[in-house]
Amino acid sequence: MLDFLSDQEKKEVTQSLENYTSKCPGGMEVIALPDGLKLPPVPFSKLPIVRSVKLLNLPLILRPHKVKGLLGQNMATKSPFIYSPIIMHNRGEERGKKIEFQWVQGDVCEVQLMVYNPMPFELRVENMGLLTSGVEFESLPAALSLPAESGLYPVTLVGVPRTAGNITVNGYHTSVFGVNSDCLLESLPGVKTGGVAVEVVPALPRLQLSTSLPRSANALQPPSGEELSSCVSVQLFNGETQELVITLENIGTELLETLDVTSRTLSTKEKLYGEFLSWDLNEALSHFPLKPGQVVTLTVGIKVKLDFSGQESLLQDLNDDGISVTGLPISSPLRQVLKPRAENKSVGGEPGKAEYNHVKTLEAILNFRYSGGAGHAEGYYREVSLGLRLDVEPSVLFTRVATLPATSTRQCHLLLDVFNSTEHELTVSAKNNQDLVLHASECQRMAIQVDKFDFENLPEPDEERVRFTNPKQLEEERQQAQGYEINSKLGICWQIPSLRRRGEASVEGVLNQLVLEHLQLAPLQWDVVVNGKPCDCDIIADCKVGDMVPLEVKLTNRSKNAVGPFALTIIPFQDYQNGVHNYDLQDAVTFIGSNTFYIETVKPTENSICVGALLFLYTGDFYLNIKFQDDNSGRELPLAWFCLPSVHIKALDPALEMAS
């Protein structure tokens, strides 16, 4: 009848209806006439008109997930056929179709209706709620006001399933003009629905996150489209460490019994070294199960180490002949190699410096997977994610790296050109080394004396990985392992006193293959003992003139293959400390026996010892130059394998020694 009334008649009818219902409310009761005829109730199914009904999924952070091992349980196929060209269905089947997602017992669930008001005036709908069957469901009525002759208008009706099982949305109830109506979907023409039946899983706890860091102004956009409960941001210098304290609160009604935390870094072009995010979950789990309303904290360590390498072209004034070296004792031979630096130059005004000051951004997601209550017993869990946005400013840059031999064959000097890319004074330090102070945009060279590294002890990949992995990738991983080993021993740190901030500096991305070879302990270890004293590290062996001086050369083969035979010739000389060496010492030094030692083939892990003797006829400082004779074996091996320690012998007058 509504379609046949004019606008004025609609207003008059509704006013009369409101007057009657104010005295006697209308409902869905059956009216029995005196003659026995029963009039069924007539719902106001067009006030408003409903065009579609859609059950809404829970928010991403509240959706239940099934443990993968249990996904196949309680699943049945409707047909043995994969595909049929004949699809037959009716509206009843469409409405009875079960939806793929699930609701959770005790959570507020939503159903969206698209409605419009056909009346020429504002339509007030009161006590609008859902009609359901199946599990116990508490409908939460809503009131709405629709403008006159409105277009399609979304209305969300909510309710809480109180038990687990299957629930079907059969319709909705309204109160319009004082008349209560129960409108069933099956009696509504033209209503579209993608299914009104859904499974309700047992109750699960709810986890709420809060952090010690401020929220990020720019939200993360995960490629997977997942929803983040919140996103925090932090600004760090490269190499700096920051703690993120996360407070976990159980805001649900169920026990929080399990918690698992994982992290992943979103796609980035920057190379990360070491652990970016780290945490210890045991402390938090010791407080479980977590009752409703209880909280627990989890501390996550943020440690950012990007590439510290810079372009050498920026530091054109850092040459071997024009820069000072810090970190070396004054008596070191390295001081004699490098000339003093004329002045400190700043590259702050040079073009190209800006490229060292740009901020790099890292993004990561922390995922918290938790469960508890009756849902945990059925294999269900929930996930909540926290986004982390990290802006990384450059701290120090290593623009050049090189090595120089030390006085010991088991040590060398690692030379690093260090550039302060910050706007503050910065201090760089390393283990057993002097601190290097750099002003803003200043660069200096740092020399660190290090023990050479035995890379043979690093773990090797298993045969299966070697077989199925690209050789280039294996080589990169090997160099990364070597770089990590070297960096862990150097202990290079920086500090900005004015900001009270500090961090680490890593050489992992700076070391090239040549430097790695120079830092590697040679597989052939040579030990020289003179008069019972090992000769290495500036050690001076003393003896008496006229006494026999025992000389011992020991070769230890640490390589994987047999080496040798070798022939070693001992040549004594004197160094006048002015660039002149005197090898004409036939009247000052004589050998007891031959001055050539022969070493036979030495197998892996074995050693060979050659013994001889010298006799010094005059007092003075003498040096021994040990040379290898050319043979086939020697030419096949790298020259670095034949690095013998320097031998310094001081011959003393026995009479003067006795007098003293």
C-alpha cells in the first residue's frame, strides 16, 4: 500500500499510526477475530527498505587463526568433483552458505545492512537488532535516523555470541512509529547476501600493546596488507643501540597462556649487519598465564649497523704522505713510514658531503602470536603486530682501509681513514688503542695493531649446502663470516659527548679480499729461536762474543696439504739506521756448520725443526735475513706464507758483562 500513497497521505497515515501506538503499542502478535479468523502480524519490512545484508569479519588483530597441523580436522568436501559447468543454486542455498571467516565467542560481531528511506520525511528507527538462530546470541539494539528519501545508507548491527558453534542471521527487528516488526530475510524481495551462516569459535584472550617510544607520524604499509595495532618511530645514529619496552596487557576475559614473538624486516636496499632486533622472551613467559587485567613487559633491543663505508674520492687529502696516524706508539716503525701531516683539512664545504648526511629508513614488524582459554584447547590463536620505523643518520664512515706489516709475523696494522659525518665533535676508540677525536666533517687516519686471524677455524658449510648454493654466494658468506670475526676483535666504538650518545662502528662491509688476506694468519707458521729466546715482536736476543749461539727454525704446517721441501739460507747483516746495510761480515760472524737449512716435506698439522749455530767474533747489533731458495714448491705457494720474524741479536763483550 505504501507504493500507492502520495507524500501527503504518507505523512497523514504515519501521524495517525503514531497516535494509536502511543496508546497501544503495536507488536508481532497474532490477532484473533470473533469469528475465529486469525490475522498474522505484518512487519514493516519497507521501513526502511533493506537491499543487502553482509556479515563482517572481525578486525585483523582479533581474527582467529587455526594451528596449521589442525587445519585438516573437521573438514568435509561437498562434492567429489573439482569443477562442474552446471551451477544450480537458489536463494535459500545462498543464504544458508557458511562464510569462510569465523567469529569468536564473547567478541562483538557486526552485520552490515544497506538500507534506504522511501518516506518523504526523516525516518527514525529504534531498537533495531539482529534475529539469529543457533548459538546463544546477545543482540545490542541500535537507533538510527535516515534522511528523507535517502540513497543507500550503511547500518551496522552488532551483537555478542555467548557460546561456540554455528550461528545463522535470520533477519532483524525494528521499532518504527511505535510498531515492533520482525523482518525475516527469506521474506524480503531483492535482498542480496553472500551468506548468513558463520562459525563461532571458542573464546580467546585479547592482547593490547603499548610502547615506550612515540607513535610514528608516517604509518607503515606492509606489502602483505596486514593491519598494525600501532606503529612507533625512533631516530638513531648508525651503530647506536636503543631499547624498546613493550607493555603487554590482557584486556580480554580469558587467560593468556601462550606467547610467541617473531620479527621481519620489510624490503630494504640497505645491508644490515648483525642482529637488528633482539629480545629474551623467557622473562615475560615466567609471568604466564596472564589473568585478565594483568600486564607484563618485554624489552626489545634495537641495534642498527648499516654499511660504514664511504667514497674515497671525498677524502682526497688522506694520503700516505700527508696524514698523521693515531693509535701507535712513538717508537713504532709505522711512524717512520708516514710523514707528519701539515694541517687538518675539513671537507665540510666540499661538494658531495651532502650524500653522506642523508637519512636512511628501516622498517620492521614485530608479530605477537598468542592464545589461551577454550580457543587454545581447540587449536586457535590470535596475532597482533607492531610496526617499527627507524630513521638512521650516518655517524662515522670508513673511506679507505689498508694494512701494514707489524714487527711480529702474527700481527699487522689495520689502517682506517675515519670521517665524522655528524655535526658534532666525535670520539672514536678501539681495543688497546688511543682515542681519536674528530671535529664535525673532519677525517683522520686510525691505525690499529691486531693479531692476525685464523680463518681455518671458522665453520664450513655442509656438503649439501655447497652442492646446491651458488659459489658466488658461498664466497660472499665466507667473506661476511671473516668480516664479522675481525670486527668482533677490533671493538671500534664512537661517542658524541655533547649528545651523550654512543654506538659501535663496523668494518664488516669495508674489508676487501686483499685486506682479508693480509689479516689472515699464514698457514705456514715460522718460529725462530736464538740462544733459547723466541725472536718476534721486537725481542732482542743477546749472546756473548766467542760463545756458540744455537739457532733453531721451526715450521708448523697449518694448511690442508703437505708442503716442501724448502731450502733456507741465513744471511747476517748490520743495519746502520741510515738506510745502509752491511753484509760484509765474514770477519765478524761465522757459522758452525752450513748457513743453509733444508726442510723436508711437512704433512698437515705436523712440524719440522732445523738446528744450527753461529759464533760472533765482535760486539754489536746484528740481524739475520732468512731467504728461501727458489724451487718448485716455493713458487706454487703465496709469498705471504713465507713471512719469517725479524731476528735481532746483540753480541756483548763477556769481560764487560762480568765487570758489570
